[in-house]
Amino acid sequence: MAESVSVVFKLYCLMVMTLVAAAYTVVLRYTRTVQSELYFSTTAVCLTEIIKLLLSLGMLTRETGGLVRCKGVVLEQVFNPVDLLKLSVPSVVYAIQNNMAFLALSNLDAAVYQVTYQLKIPCTALCTVLMLNRSLSRMQWISVFMLCLGVILVQWKPAELSKVQVEQNPIVGFMAIAIAVLCSGFAGVYFEKVLKSSETSLWVRNIQMYLSGIVITLLGVFMTDGAQVMEKGFFFGYTAWVCVVIFLASVGGLYTSVVVKYTDNIMKGFSAAAAIVLSTIASVTLFGLQITLTFSSGALLVCVSIYLYGLPKQDTSTLSKASSANNASKEKLISV
């Protein structure tokens, strides 16, 4: 019975992660290209950090068993100057990444964005090798090159979008995605390294990161859009769909940690592939995306590469031991 519940829970995690990833890109694309009055993306990123902080406080309260204990943990562990400074690094990088996502989806279709964003896999792999001293299997390296080829095909000749009301620059969009990918790879591995260097709770680390993130994104609001925000207001251009974008970004950020804990790489790969398919279907319906042969081939290559990358490594030590044992038994038979 426990096993069936575990399978159901994993399927639930897979479904939610897929829907959140696909919905976020499509709805964000809609709010940046179809709405007449554009909201300030910097304020949306700032609000996302605030909501993540509140959600993390709620999870820490649940983990510690009540508000009183949660308050004690916050006072004792969260406001550590060294840790706050350490967690400010991924805060800055994630703030840049989130703003680049808004810029990319203002210039690229949701399906193209979803496929191209999978370049975060080789970027994360490279950061893992350099920062955590891990190794990749031959199959994983092959899948990385296959993924890069797929992204090149997707970007080869972008189709005209008939239902988009704003001027777009695919080069700017691709540059923004490239920066977002680099930020995602570095920040994810850096945060993992910080998490595994101590026994501190995940939610405490999240709170430390989001506190720094709020300060950093507020600075970004006033440095980038300060004059316009003072003139038009912090919530200028906000609609129900913009609120959905902020909600999806907040929940998606926290839900990723749950998915990493309870599922495996193969399921995450299937989720990413399913999100690409859903984004493509939505783009055809909502934005008039024309599916070309190069786009289809590239998207298929990306989906296959994600699956191959998530395959478990073969234990070479076990194989070598088995090979040695076989050789020894053969020698024994020959001697007899």
C-alpha cells in the first residue's frame, strides 16, 4: 500500500511540475505581448521574492511545530551575517535570471523559450563538474551535445507569429535566455553546495536567500524603473493574469525543491519534455506559432537528450569487479 501511495505522489509531483512550467511560460508570454499596458517586470520579480519568503516561513513553522519555535529558529539561525552574505550571491544571480526571463519571453515565443531554456542542463552540468568535483558519464556528454544541436535547430528560422501585438527582437531574446541559463546553472549549483555544507534546514536557507532577494530586487526596481514607478505606481499594468504569473513563479520556485527530493532525474526529464509539448500546443493556439520541420526536429532532439541525460549511470566499479570475478573463474577452469 505504501508503495502505491509513493507512486501516486510521484505522479502528482510530475503533473504539477509540468503544468506549472508550461503555464508559467505561456501566461508570462501572454502578459508581455498581448496586453496593451505593460507592467514593470522588476516589480513582479520583487513581489515573487516576497511571496516565496512568506511561503518559506509557513513551511518552517510547520517543520518546527508552531509559531513560537519558528520564531526562535528565525532569531537564532536566520539573522547570521556570514550566512546572509553567503546567500546574497544566489539572490543576486536569481534576480538577474528572473528579469532575463521576462525580457526573453517579450521577444521569443513560449515554445521556443521552453526548448532553448533547456540549455540550463549543460550549463548546470559544467558548474557541477567545476564546483562540486563530480563527473558525467559518456551518455550524459552525448546528450548535452544533442541538446545543443536541438536548440540550434529550434532557433534556425523562427516562424512569424500572427497574434503578437508588440515588436520583437529574437536576438535580444536569445541573449537574454543565454544569460538566464548561465545564472540558473551557477546559482543552482552554488545553492546546492551551501545546503550540503551544513545541516541547516532547507527552509532556513530559503528564508536567508529570499531576505537578500527582496532587498536586491527592490534596488533593481528603483534603479531600473524608479522614475516610472513613482509616476505610475508600483502596480501599474497589473491584471489578474499578471497575478497568476507571480503566483506560478512563487510556487514553482519552492516546488522545485520538493520535486528534487521525491522524484528522480528521469521523471524530471519527462516533465520538461511534456512542458515543451504543452507550450507548443498553447503557442499554436494563442500566438499563431507555425510549426516548421526544423522546430519539430529540434524539439524532438531536446526531449530525447533530456531523457538520455536522466538515465542512471552504470556503476563502473561494480562492472569491473564482476569482470574480474569472471576472469578469475575462467582461469580456474582452465587450470583444472
